[in-house]
Amino acid sequence: MKREVVEELRRIVGEEWVITDKERISSYLVDETAEAVRPKPSKNVVLVKPKNANEISEIMKLANREKIPVFPRGGGTGLVGGCIPTEKGIIISLERLDKIEIDKENLMAVAEAGVTLGRLIQEAEKNGLFFPAHPGDEGAQIGGLIACNAGGARAVKTGVMRNYVKGIEVVLPTGEILNLGGKLIKNNTGYNLLQLFIGSEGTLGIITKAIIRLYPRYGATLTLVAPFNNRLDAINTVPKILQSGVIPLALEYVERDLVERSAEYLGLTWPCSEGTAFLIITIAEANEETAYAQSEKIYDICIENGSLEPLVAERRDEQENILKIRSEIYTVLKPDTIDILDVTVPPANIGKLLNKIEEIGKKYGIYIPAYGHAGDGNIHPHVMKIEGWTMDKYEQVIKEIYKAAIELGGVITGEHGIGALRRKYLGLCLSEKEIEIMREIKRLLDPNNILNPGKVLP
């Protein structure tokens, strides 16, 4: 990079916040994408750590003028290589944008992009409020969660990130700053540009601040673990629960071999000694009476549909341990994982999808463990390593899983996004016209294609 550009970056953000030392940059070159499919990063990059939208605006004006690629960086918890700098350029880390305010009267948080999920949860709780979503790693940052429209286990009742974001501050690739939305429940003013940036994966603008809707803290939560002797009974119980009028905060599907491996990794014990397939059901309500009434209803539905004796976790530590075990499955499988997918189908078709994945595994002689968000149809199949296989062989398996999901009315991703990994598969589920419209939007906002190039669009 030109020395003059580096000097200009130092002028904008201060000398200590422009990093060129390769060792200090190395951790910013990767994310949590499985190593076998992780895009190769360019090492010819400069790391910049601005403190506000104005500094980011100046950086973008400079980059646009010089036609230098810019890669926005949050917590680096993505799984599709979305923040990896695949070309030489500038990495903008949002970590210094870490201010947060809680507006109790309006039930809103105003959080800068670098605030972590864990901190948002903590600050809400301090103020007697609750952020229901839990899109995985609590080290993830708010800007990244919004840019990727993150989902997670608690999307059943109140939705994914898109459903919580009421306003954003965003810096365009050409340097202009937009303030979209506000502390509003209703807003029907023209085209909804706010929603355009949510889920755009850092390709249309850099989100620097967000207004996030919070909820009153639930008075009581309970977690049920319903064990089944076979997968089909477990999965077929899911629509019965959702049809009952009880909408759980979370409704997850897991299998014994996976949760036991995860529990051992964490030094914990999986609480159910019976069963091979499990539903994890979290109930959250205003008071204990309602929570217990709803859990009894779900308990009965599970028993009627072939469940063995469900376990009810009441204490907070018991519930947290169950969630930890579920959350760490990827960590345990990651060393032997080629790729983790997140195909999504209508919830009633999950059983059919799992059967198809099992058939694909048998066809190719490969182990494809699968688990995930049964309540919203989002399943995570892992394509596992096999000695002697080439990437072409793995890609055949991945493509067959994608086609199976699409045939069942689904899509290739429900929460991880497209990033760098899924671009070549986007045409499987989107028409040429849809992709061309997306390209035109990108051209309009980023005429020089400098913002997170090589991501999302084929």
C-alpha cells in the first residue's frame, strides 16, 4: 500500500490505531470458518481501529478515491468467511465503538457496533430488561450480528436480529453517513432502507450504531429435555408443540453422541440417561404459574408422541449448562469438520430433510451429524473429514444437501449467510433476475466495489 495512504490513515485515526505489524494483524485475518474451506486471506493489509462513524467516513472517502478494498471486522465469529480480507486492502475493526445506553422507558438499547452480545445482555439485565435473541458466541459484536442477520437458538418466539433492529447508523462505501429508523415501533416512511443493510454482510455499508428493541425480563424460565428412542418421533413432535398455542423461547434438536461429546469437552454431564434423540425446549413467561402451566402442556404433548420421561430443569445453572452443551457442539466437531452448513426448510419438513441427509451420507460413505433449531426449520449438518477425499468430493456432498433442502421448499442458509463460501451455490435458490437486482443495488451504493469485495454475490 502506498506510504501516503498509510500516513493519511494515521492522520484520520491516530498513529497507534493504524497497525502494519503482521503478527499483530494475524488474528484479524481469520474467523471461525472451518479451516478446510476458510478463504485464504491476503497478508498485504493494514489494520485500522477507528473510534466513531466520522473517522470511518473519512477512511471510506480515502479508500473510494484510491480504489482500495475495505473489509469491516466485528468479533470474527462468522462461519462463512464473511470478514476475511481476501484481497490486499484495509481491515476496519469496529472494536473501539463500544458505547451502549439503555432507554428503559422506550425498552430500547442504543449500542455502537463494537458492543458484544454478552455486554448487551448484561446491560439489559442490569436495567430489568431482556434481549431474547442468543445468536451463539457472546463475543460476537452487534454490528456483525446485524450485518449478518444472525439467528441462533432463541429465534422461535421473537425472531432473528432483523426483528429487533429499529434503527441504524451506517457509513456508505462512498463515505456518506445515513441514520435510518429510530426508537419507533411503527415506521412506514418510504422504501425500508434499514432492512436493506440488515443481512447485507458488510457489502453495502458499515453499520456503526444500532437501536435495538428490548423486552421486559421474563419472570420465570424452564427448560425441558424430552428424550426419544428415535429421531422421527422427536422431529414429528415439533409441529405438535407449535400448534398447541405454546411458543417456546427455544426449541432445539440434538442427538446423544453429539451432546455427550460436548458435555465431556466442557466437563459437564448430559442430564438424560435415556433416549438417543432429544428436544430441548425453553419456556419463558411473565410468571412461574404460566411457565409451569405451559411446560406441563408441552410435557404431555411429548409423552403422547413417544417421548420417554422428559427432564425439567428449573434452576438457572441447570438451564445454562444444557444451553452450554448445545452451544459447544460445533467447537467439539470443528477439528474434524470440513464445513458446517445451515440449510433451512419449512419446520414441518425437518424430518424429511434429516432423512435425505442420512441417505446422502450412506450414498457417499460419509458421516454427516446434524442438529439445530427445530422450531424454525434451521438445521446444521456437518460434512466431516475422510482420509483421501478431495474438495471436489466434499462439494458433491454439500451440493446434494443443498438441493435436498431446496426441493423441500428451503434455502441454503438460514443464519450464517453467504459470505465467501456460499457464493457459488447462490444460483441454486435465487433466480438470475434476483441476483442481477442485488448486483445493481451493490453498484449503486458501492460503484468502485471496494467494500468487502468477493462476498455474497457470485
